[in-house]
Amino acid sequence: MKIKKILQNIFKNIGIIVFKLIYGKVKVGHKSESNAKYVKKEISFDGCKDSYNLFTINNARLYTDRIQDTAIIRNNIIIDGASFQLRNNFNSTIDKNIVIRKGTPRFKKKLNGSILSLLTGGGGNNNFFHWFFDVLPRVGIYEKYLNLKNLNYLLCPNLNSWQLKSLELLGFNKDQLLSSVKYRHISSDIIYTTSHPWNFNSNIVNDIENIPEWISIWLKNKFLNKKSKKIFPKRIYIDRSDSNSNLKEFRSIINEKEIIEYLKKKNFELIQLSKLNLEDEIKIFNDAEIVVGLQGAGFTNLIWANNKTKIIELRSKYTNKLYQNLAKQNKIDFNFIESYPVGDTIAKHYGAINIDLEELKKII
């Protein structure tokens, strides 16, 4: 294994050298030099104290590692503001971007026309919450100023089935949608990118607990009228046993069997959200009387709920108030039962928890 690792590193280093010879070394320009390479439009939304930047960069290229870094490059100068480099949960200085050290070690794909980058870091690749609150709102920022019909392509973190469906419901066709899995290094006539929809400061916990209200409003305006016409149970327990998350084992309910037995007696039905299409998820939460579940990305759907829906989140004492505050913002009846995690845990907000059944009975 040691020899294999050494050989892999040698191959990567050779690749870096070769691609620097092909595309040149990327550097940080002087501020005046960098500013001359893009147009920045400041955009604001009603009730949002922070404004956003929409960057327009002509005849540029984009490189991403799909996790921490995305670089917008023109004439081999990386564009500050339009590029991002995530370090310790917030955007670091431009000189920390991976392309400064490694260049752009992927073959470039040339695309004609205009591209809006929806890239946001690793969270947008497969996480349901980050897709709806980090990725899609960038479309909202763009269309506040420019016409979506004039866009040729969207560059997306990923394109699994529900991500593809969400973009189709927004009116985009498959030919316009590019996944960064395949398109990691591209060039185009015009590249558009935006600042992050809610991460404004280095305190990410504070930011995620205070999502700007316009995002929920925009999402509801775009998706609520696309809900399915199917009939679903009114009392729902979100069953996460189908989760394919690599963190699944670090977040669980110890006495879940006992909880489920009680809920079934109260006419609750178990729903696995991953088995549903997006229109069905919207319909379920919009029609539900009560939804119970362990804290997780599935609760992103609470924004579709009506003001008579009761949400009951089961969570660790250390979990942030993201969904609690989202529910308050959307005037939804939100309740929670929390417990200190026990056993091994990779972070405070993870861990196995015991849920007080008597407390749950009182809320229901």
C-alpha cells in the first residue's frame, strides 16, 4: 500500500506539471488588475439586510475540485470574489485557492454561450438542505437582475434524480444542465457566479440559524404549485433507515422501535423520503397534520408545510436551531424533543439519543 501511495503521488505531481505547461500557471493579480476582469452587480432582496454580488466574467475559464475550491480564471489571473476557497467553514483569502498551488489539472472543455455556476462546495453535491438553500437560490439571485431565458447552461455540483427534477421544475431542460462530476474545468464566452445565499460571515452556525427569509419565499413561489395530486397519510414519521449518508451511524435514536410502536397506534405511517419524487415530498409536507422525525436534511421540506402542520423534531441537545428558526420564519407549528447524545460521536451535534416517550405523547 505504501508503494501504491507513493506511485499515485508521483503520477499526480507529474500531472500537475504537465497541465501547468498546457494551461499556464495561475496567479493572484493586483487588485486593479483583478477588478478589470469582471463586472460586479450588487443585488438586494426585500427584508434582507445583506446584499449579494452577481459577477459577470467574459472569456474566462472555471476549475473546481468539487469540495473546497472553485476558481474563475481570466488570462491566468484568479478572480477574487467570484472564486471561493472554503477553509474552516468560511471563505478564505484568494491565495489559498488550490489552483495557486496545483494549477488546473484537468482537460478543459470549451462551451459556447453563457454559464451560471451554482457551485457551492461539497455540501451541494448530495445534501438535500444545501441543494435547496445553497445551490438553487443562486438562480434566484441571477434572475433578480437578468433573464433566465438568456442562459445557455447551468454548472451544477451534481445531478442526481431529485436535483435534476428540481431544475426541470424551474423550467430548465436537461441539455442545459452540466454536472461538475464531468465538467470540472470549462471555458465559456460568459461565466456568471454569485456570492453565497446565506453564509455572510465566519460564524457559520449563526448564519445557518438565520437564513434570509427571501429564500423560503422564492422556493415556495417556484415549487408549491408543482406539488403532486396524490393522497398521502396526514400523520407521518420520517423513517431514515434508508439513508446512505456516511454519517448515518453517528445520528440515531436508541429507542426508535418503542417510538415507532407508539406512533403506529396513533395512526402514523412511516415514510422514506428517498423513495419519493420531489413533487410527492412537497405534497406530503403541505398536506400533513403532524410530521415527526430525527433531525436531518429531510426537514428542509418543512418550508412546504401549511400553518396548521405540526412539526416534531427529535434531536441532540447540541443540534443547531436551523429548522426551528426556519419553521418560525415560515409561521409553522414547530416542536422539539432533545436529549444528550450517548456513546461515541464525531461531533457534539451527532450521536445516539434516547427520546422521552411521555414527552412525545404530550406534544401529540
